[in-house]
Amino acid sequence: MSIMDKKICSILSERGLIARNRIDAILKKVSAANPLERILLEEKIVGEEDLAKAIAEGFGLEYADTSSLSVKPALNGISPELMRRYVFVPIRKDKDRLLIAVHNPADIIKIDELEVLLNSRIDMVVTTRSAIDNALKRLKEGEEVFREISGEFRFQMVKETEEGDEVVSLEKIRGDESPIIKLVDSAIYNAVEKRASDIHLETAANEVIIKYRIDGVLYPAMEPIEKKYHSSIISRIKIMSELDIAEKRVPQDGRFKLKIDSKIIDFRVSIMPSIFGEDAVIRILDKEHLSKEFAKLSLDGLGFEGELLAKIRKNTKKPYGMILVTGPTGSGKTTTLYAAITEINNAEEKIITIEDPVEYQLHGVVQVPVNEKKGLTFARGLRSILRHDPDKIMVGEMRDSETAQIAVQSALTGHLVFTTVHANNVIDVIGRLLNMGVEPYNFVSALNCILAQRLVRNICPACKEPVKAPRELLQESGLDADKYKDHAFYEGRGCSECNNTGYHGRTAIAEFLELSDTIRAMILERRPFADIKKKAKEEGMVFLRESAIDKVFKGKTTFREINRVTFVES
């Protein structure tokens, strides 16, 4: 036990994280083999971030934000083995002074050794051990990219021909074994392995940053890459997508296919010029895997529960009308429609969809892809679909007045129509339809229900643990801080299963509006949306924010997550 241990405990007590009457009992356990940090973390007395902030204050040092901690390319002259051995991350170097992030500034002997080894004076900031480990892990992943790959690489290029897909030998598309080719190939392969939905390549002034979108959130894929490699990386992606490598001033869209571990995966590519050079986004569509998943997909598997689930299913079984799902891009609208269609799909009725693009293949369903270049728009395709005697129709998105008019007419003439539209909530959908020029007396007759949804990340089940929410977080979330100060909520500590994020997978939160006769009459009378919303609440409608809060209390997600995708209405 040291004076600094007492000081750190005192700081934690002042912040309301340790009861003052517990300090002596905690300090009695401290020994050389069992330091204070280990006791506090293993017994879950405080969180890792709170402890690091207290240590920083105790030593009079700055705390380094864990989310932005990374090994800068300019400092790669420092051996990664040295960083791992001494458990630090270099931040910045100015002449003969080096700024590093450590989790234990009390280890003076190690700091002195580093100064000798690096021939530099060392300044410190404090962060968590997990943040250092994660930064060094990403560094290792980046190093592995440039290592020589022996034997046959793990995937092959697939070309579309009139006779079908043809696997192309790697030599035809590679030409050499340059580090850039290995970098791009490895980034793609790792993204698939980590179940990423997108790969983002962002260009900054002095570096290139590669990120993966996993469960709707972006994470660094590896340490930043030096800017000098940018042009080669973009060219490699363009060659794979059959885009113009000489054109760098206008956006370009392309696609390619790869055979990875016997699976053929689609990749959609978007290149966009920015002030520092071209950025790229690669969307990953593992159709084979997801088609299998969708074969057993159900609405309850998406996170819909109880009364809401019963209402949705009741409306999907109606013989005609329109079911409209709304939400921003990436909110799971198409997945919800696929789940609904999968549940009602049978051999007795014909189901036809028109989509842009057809993301996943549904067995027993006729799926038509939009091709605007060849004149097959949503409106034109929908007209053709109606001549094929369907019972149920899915329109991927109502983008314009013509598509909306035809979809509404289809619902009025005996078809059950599933479709989506971009709006923030169920009430805004009404205004959106009016702006599209659809007459109120038409869509109020056609609409059975409107579902608005968002996706929130699930707490990782492997590292889920009870926590008490800070007072500020409760207030920010619109809850009574005094009422819930001792309530046990849940968070993910971070582990290998969730890539140390604390989250794994996503679930839906939703609000659902069934159009009652009263609400239909209010729409026809063009009553203010505030009045319609008030009436919907009186009739029992649960709003998005209420649905999100319910997920937190059930221990499925966190306050920080729901505050990211919803807000407290004033």
C-alpha cells in the first residue's frame, strides 16, 4: 500500500464511485502481488475508464480518450515488440521528447528504461489497459497485412459472363505480389471474417484510414496507412470493380464478386472525390449466407415482442391493403419486410417483389431487380407485376409520386402491398405521402398500418455485467436520477467475442400505428400532425423512445446506445 493508492481511493470516493467506509478494507488487500488496480477491477468496484481517470488525476497527468488511441504511422520507427513489452502507445514526438500513453505511470523503472532505449525524454498521459491492448492489436493486424503470404491466397475473383459466373485465376488479375494488393485483399477478407457490412476507406491530409462498419457502427480496421499508398489502394479497388482508374474528379460506382472459402460474395463499390483525394466505400453482400438465414427468419427474431409482434402479424395476414415500414437508411426496413414475407409465404399465393437491388434471395418468391439504365423503374416494374396475377406485392421503396400512386391503387384493388418510405416516424409518413401527391382519401383507405423502426446494438452476452448508471447519464436519458440511481442496468465489459466493443448483433426498436376510424377521419380533415400524434398515444401507441427505454430495462441494450439512435422529446 502506498500514499498514491490512498490518494486514488480518495479521488474515487469524492466522485461517488467508492463508499468512504470501504477504503480501509480495500487498501488492506493491496500488496506487491495484488496491486490496487487489480483489486478494483477484478472485484468490479469501479470501471476501467473511471479508474484510469482517477489515476491520471492522482499523478497530475492528462487522461487520453480511449476511443481515439492509435499508433500513428510517423511513429512506426518504434518497435511494436517494445510497445508490447513495456505496455505503451506512442502519441507524439517533438524533437527530443516523446509523449506516450500508459495505464500505470507509477512504474518509474520501466519509464527510465524506455528513455534510455529510445534516447528520448518521456512525457505521459494515462489511459486504460484495454485501450492500449486494442491499439497494439490493430497495429499487429496492420503489420500482418504486409507480411509475405505463402501458398495460394484465400479467395478468387469471380467474373459474370453470359454463361454464368466464371472463376478467374489470381495471376490474371494480380500480376504481382505487391504489398498494396495484399493490403486490399487482406482488408476485404478480414471484413468478411468480422461480419462487417461495409468497408470505409477515408483519406486524410497525411494518412489513409480503413474502417469496418459492424452492427451499424464504424471501427478502425487497422492502424492508419501512410498517404503515399493512397493512389495505389484506390487503383486496386477500381481495377477489381472495372472502373476508370484515370478518372479522379467524379464519383464512380461499381461491383465485383469474390469466391471466399467456397462462398461467392458480392461487393458494391462507391468511389467519391474528397478534398484530400478519393474515398471509397465497399458494401459486403454475403447472399449465400444471408439467404440461408432468411429461410428461417421470423419477426420475433428481429426483436419485435408481445403486443407489437401480435399486431404486425395480424396485419401481414390481411388479404389486402398496405403495410408501410419507415426509417432512415440502414434501419432494417427491408429485413423486416423479408421476415414478414417469409412468415406468410406458402404455395397457395403468388408473391412478387421489385427491389433495388435484390439483396437476398427468398425461396418461392419472384424477385425483380430495378434496372433504371434499361428503363425498368419501380413504377414500370410495378405495372408489369400487376399483370402477373400476384396476391401479395413488395415494393422496395416508394421514391416518387408515380410509384406511390400505383402502390396505393394496388392495395385498393385487392392486393396486400408491402413497401417502405423514408421518414423519421409514423406521423411523418402521412406528410410524406401528401408531399408525393397522393390524395388522403386514397391512402387512408389503402393503409392498414405504419411501422417505424431503428436498430440498436445488443449487449454482448459473453461479457454482460450489471452496472449502476451515472446520474448524468440518467438525466440525459430523460429518467428520474434519484429514482433509478440504485437500479441495476447492464453493459458489456468488452471481450474477444465482441471485439472489445461490449456489443454483439442488433435488435429492432419500433413504433406502430394502426389506422383507426378516428385517425383516418383526422387525416381526411387534414388535422395538425400534433393532434394525430396525441390521439395515437391515447389509443395506446408506443413511441420509438419508449420502445428503446424498454429494451434498456430488459437488459438488452444500453442508455448510451439508445441515446445514439433516438432522442428525448421535450
